Amino acid sequence: MGKILKLIAIIFCFWLTLESSFAFAKTLPTEINVSLGNKAGELKFFPENLKFVAGQKYKLILDNPSPTKHYFTAKDFADASWTQKVEAGKVEIKGAIHELELKPTAVAEWVIVPQKVGTYLLRCSIPGHTEAGMTGEIIITN
């Protein structure tokens, strides 16, 4: 009888784990739009400061309306987060992401779950862009 109860308890715990994983995967992400530059060619992120809550799912919709390519570089933020996927055009990328290059008029969607509370640097790593002020701050809170 004791072994049967233990088996039932194990199966129940396994079922709860699966159920919560499926529920998390189905959660709709909060969408945040970020432009890398603008049509006038300003070297800025719009907005420059991004705020996230650890454990919540987000879809970063990145677009580049400027006439030059730009990078969304935030390696420490990416390391402190779980990436579900990145979609660009008809391509879906899975796995660790540290930097996205957006050519003029490009759009990419990055579905991410920030994990580690902290303040992280955002920058465009193209030579001269960071120095010209194409930087920002990403904050993850509890």
C-alpha cells in the first residue's frame, strides 16, 4: 500500500510539473517595441531604457527604420535571460542570442524571459555608434 501511495505521489508531482510547463509555454508575452535609430538617421534606441520583471515573458519587437544597419547588443542581459526564440522574416532561431543585427527596414521578434535581476548595458556595437550615443539601459526587477 505504501509503495502505491508513493507511486501516485510521484505521478501527481510529474503531472503538475508538466502542466505548469505547458501553461508557461502558452502564456502570451508582453510586447515591447524598440526602434534602432529613426528615419532621420539618429543614433539612438527608441526607447533608450527598457524595464522587465524577472520571470515574465516578453516579445521584443525590434525594427530599424533608419538608412543604416544597427546592432541590438546586450550580452549580459541575454545571459541573464532565457530566449524562447527569435523570428526574422521566415526564419526562427532558437538558442543563446547575444546580439541581433538589423539592416535598414528589418524587423525581428525576440521572445525572452528575463531571469536575473540587475541593470544591463544596451548598445549598438557598430564602430562609432556607441560613442555617438546609441546606448541604453535594461533593468530587470523582481
